[in-house]
Amino acid sequence: MTLAGLLLVASSLARAALPELPIAVWCQDPVNAAKFKAAGINLYVALWKGPTEDQLAALKAAGMPVVCDQNEVGLKHLADPVIAAWMHGDEPDNAQSLPAGQEGYGPPILPSVIVADYEKIRKRDSARPVILNLGQGVAWDGWYGRGVRTNHPEDYAQYAKGCDIASFDIYPAVHDHADISGKLWYVPYGVERLRGWAKAKTVWACIEASRISNVKVSPSPAQVRFEVWSAIISGARGIIYFVHQFEPRFVEASLLENPDLLAAVTALNRDVTDFAPVINGEEMSGHLTVSSDAGADRFRVMHRRAQGADWIFAASWHDKPATAVFTLSPPQGGRARVAVVGEARTVQRLGPRFQDDFPPYSVHIYRLGTL
């Protein structure tokens, strides 16, 4: 049998699958896989200088699937379900370091190169999806790290042709630029933009869960919760936590050394996992509108029908308190109480409408009886 034939057979034997709603961690040592799994992480994305045989063995022992490069070792494991998908590089849209011995940066990798390499990956293994992670230019046109391609958002529709799943990263809670710092809405905004460019392809979002290089600020549990839920409400169907810390000292798995944030992220991951069947449930498009005293343009809602009820996930992108009014269609008569999930309270629905108050950058989840 030819090599191509062997690869095809091995690929067909694989039973790799991504989780129903991936909650991943970026480029972490497999030695911590059990600890991350206990925190609700169900996927590793990227392996430092890997995959190696030892890395795959450790992840398999921990029951942790991985998205990794399609290197020589990876190709030997086409029938191994621990490999759930292939990684197709990181931030090719940013300016790239010049070869050794040269200082500075050159242009981004051309989208045509990404697409050509994607086709090679798919030719070697068509059973697994290919994931491409893009930089903060997805959400921020002014991102100067793109070098000669700064303010060229049209590139992203071309990059999206080079993957099956497109993700991106921007970290506003710890960002050092005034245009982005503290403006958490850039995360769901980037999701919406990338979904538009990627068309029917799946979109994931990278979420900050460390101070990264900011020695003064670390993301709060409330900020992480907003970024995760608002990304999902805007259409992300996978989350990747970035937990590296570079300053004031390097800590690869800094989340594991932050008890308060770890506890909050663990609870958040549990909620997201529990809600996965609802998030992936029947989409109730066109049955809900929202208005606000602060302007409805910064509110986003996701309306699902599942488990015998209607579920409304609502995110306020406002940096100040706001009140939102939700109107259901077709109109409903009478009065009813609407449960605010996880907050031990209800709000009154009168006919087709109910309203609620939102703190800055916040999310509420509502459960209504079947409409």
C-alpha cells in the first residue's frame, strides 16, 4: 500500500472528536493536564515544540484531547483519538520576525500561503478539523502589530479560507493601549467580525486569564465571565484561555497559582459545560428584541429553546449601568415570573415584555417556560 493509502486508513480509524463546547487552554505543559481538567478545561490547544511522544502519552493518560501541529510525530498518531484537531500556526496575520541575524519584523504571512498549507494538512488527514488562530487585528483595525498590513481588515476573509475553525485573541482587561484598555466589548465585537468573514465556519475566542505582561492589572473574575459569555452570545463556539504570565516573572500556568481566579474560572467552566446542550439547541431567531435607556446597540442576546423552556442569554457591552427591556414575539398575555439563572431572583414579565438592570459589562441568563 502507498503512504497515502496508509494515511487514509489510519485517518479512517481515528475516533477523535472535539468536545461539545470546547473549553481549552493555550500551549500548556501536559504535566498539568489533570489540574486543568479539574478546572473544567476539556481541551489543550498547541504544544510547545510538539507534539512529542511524551506529550501525547501524558495527555492520553489524563484523558485530555489536544489540538496540535501536524508534525512527524503527529502523523504517526493519525489513529490516536487524543489528537482532536490540527493546529495551523498562530497569528500569521501579524508582522513576522525576520530570519536569524536580522533585526525587526517583516510583513504578515500571506493568506495564500496559509490556504496552500491548509490544503496540505487536509490532504494528509481529512478526518480532523484544522484550527487557525489570528491576532488582535480581527477586532482592532488600528493594531500596529500587523506592520505593513495595519488597517487592512479585508485580509481576514482570505485567512479564513485556510482553516475549518478560526480563533483570535485580544486581551482588553490587561491591554496597555488606551484604545483597548478596559474596553471588554472588543472580545465579542471581534467574534462578530470574524464570523462575518469566516461565513459558515466555526469561530472560537481566546480569553485572558492572567495578567500576561501587565504588572499592575490582572483580569477579575467578573471580567473573565463577561468575556466568555459575551463571546458565546455573539457566536463563539469554543473558548481558549490564555494563562501565561510574562511579567514580573514568567509563569506558564499562572491560573493554577491564582486561587481566587481559578475558583471563579472553574465555576464558570462548569456553567458553560452544563449549558452546552442549550447553547447548541434550537435557535429562536427573530422572536426577541431588546431596547435600552443607554441604547440597544451595545446589547446582544442569544435566544434558545431547549429542555422544555426558552432561554435568553443577554450581554451588556456598556461601561456604565443600563436597563434593558426585552420584548417577545409572538406576544404573550398575562403575568409571569422570569427566572434569572444563577442569581437566586426573578423578574416580572407583563405580557410580552420584561426588563432588568445590568451593571457595566455584565451578562444575565433567563429561563422562561415554553412559549
